[in-house]
Amino acid sequence: MRLSRLLLVCLVLGLAPLLSAHAQGQVSPYTVVVSVADTSDGARNNAFGDALAQVLARTSGGQDLSGKPGYADALKGASGIVQQYQYQRAATGLSLQVTFDQAAVQRTVSQLGVASAGPRPPVLLVVRDEDGSVLTRDALAALTQAVAARGYATTLADPGKTADTPNTSSAGPDQVAELARQYKTGLILLGQLHGNSADWVLVSGGPQQRWNNNGASTAAVLADAGNGLADRLGKQLNVIGAAAVDGKLWVSQVNSATDYANLLATLRADPSVRQVGTVAAQGDGILFAVKSSLPMDALSTNLSAGGRLLVGDAHGGADASLRWIH
């Protein structure tokens, strides 16, 4: 069946509104693990404040809220919106896993005067040691802690499936698409350690950013990389729109009615998309008319971070182009 006929079936039957967008990420944005000095009430309350700071940054899309009126008071009252907590033993000492009430966090973000961008998907980490082995979460603690402090979650590739994953010298579009499909995120950090230095490649929806760094120790290199990662994601993802923008968005590799319905649900679920309508279909692609609070290039980047869409080849008549990941 040609795509135009599939499109007609979807419009007539109204399939799209029945299908919700996929759940982004593998880690709840409302649950974090933070270091705690001991089990005293004072240390626990301080840890609650540190944990809430991370959750607020996550649920506002990585924005820095520390300068907002009421921010300090919100952290002081963090214990009042804790849903559950649990102490854990870690290699570096004692830690505390904290889960906050989702509705209460969203109210806090709103009270701070911030339009929530919604939580970002986790960043998939694939970092190799000098011998080529992929580092574990414990070995990457300095990196993950730095990233978490800036409001981003992380996840690691399945240890049994890392042999064929891309590296800093080879990260082809098909490999990136396969990782995005498996782990439901378009944010991927590839790393290669060289003693007290490292090479890094950040894949955020398609475009690749490369850099290298060095430090006094491996931990320092990893911590610096975590902050560098957050800086780059912040510049790319935290674009604040001022007015409604009308544009055309082309999405290719839409091969079925289900693809179309899920794609439309994904677009409508994005908080920066105000309206979306179908304009035309050609081959395996669809042209959408979109009204967004973001410029079209920024919207394209945000959408591709979720792991269901990646940046595609330019298409005539479209302001931005993406391809659907099945």
C-alpha cells in the first residue's frame, strides 16, 4: 500500500490520537542518587536539597534555575515532597536514592516561573579504556555525577552488546540509528581514554561534536568531560523561544500507518509544538506544517534527542528534515 493511501487511512480512522508518544528514557527524572555524609537528619535534609536541585534541572530541560526567586526556599523544603528514599553503600561511601513526587516537582518548576521543557532522555555512555574495554558505571562515577549535577540522566549500553557499538573514530549513521532504536535516546556520548587524557564524540540527534581534554587524573578527565557534555547539550537543547514560529518539517522513512500515527503522536507530545498538520506525502516521507515556540532548527534538534527521530537529508520546501527510527 502506498504511503498516500496509508496516510488517508490514518486520517479517516483517526488512529493518531489513540497512540501515545513513547516513554523517553530508561531512568525516572524524579529519582536521583546523591552522596550523603551520614544517616543524621541534618545530612539527610542536605542530601534532599541536592537531589531536588538535580531533579528541577532535569524537568526544566537542563536550565539553570538557581537565580530564580524562591529557588533556595524550594531546596530547603525538599523533604516535604520526597516520595521515598533509601540509603545505599557505594564505592565512595554512603549514598541516598531519592524519589520526589512528580506533581509536586512540576508545581515547583511552575512557581519558579519556568516553562517546563519536559525531562530530557538519558545520555547513553559508551566510554572505552586504553585496552578497548567499555567502562562500567562505577568506573565512570566522576562523569555521571558531574552530568547528574547539571540535570541530565545517563544510561549505559548493555555490557553484552558493546562489541559492535561505534567508537570515537567510527560512528556511522546506521550505527547511531541502531543505538537510538535500542536505548530510546538520541543523546550518545562516545569516549576513548588515553591515560590522563581522552577523546570525546557527542551525538545529539545526528550532528556530532568532537573534543578532547586532559587532567591530573582519570577522575578529573571524566569530571571535566561531564561538564563539557552538559555545556554542549545546554547550548543545543535549551533554546528559549520568544514567539510562535510557523515552519515546514519533512520526515522520511515513514513506512506504515502505525509509523505515521506514532510519529504524529510524538510531534504533538513535544511541549514546544503548538500545532501540527499534515501537508503532503511523497514516497516514504511526509511534510508537516508546524507551529512551534522554537525556531525550526532548534525544534528539529530537540525532537531528535528523543531517540525516535534523527536529523535527515535536506528536503525541498522544508525548513528542517528528520528521519523516523522504527
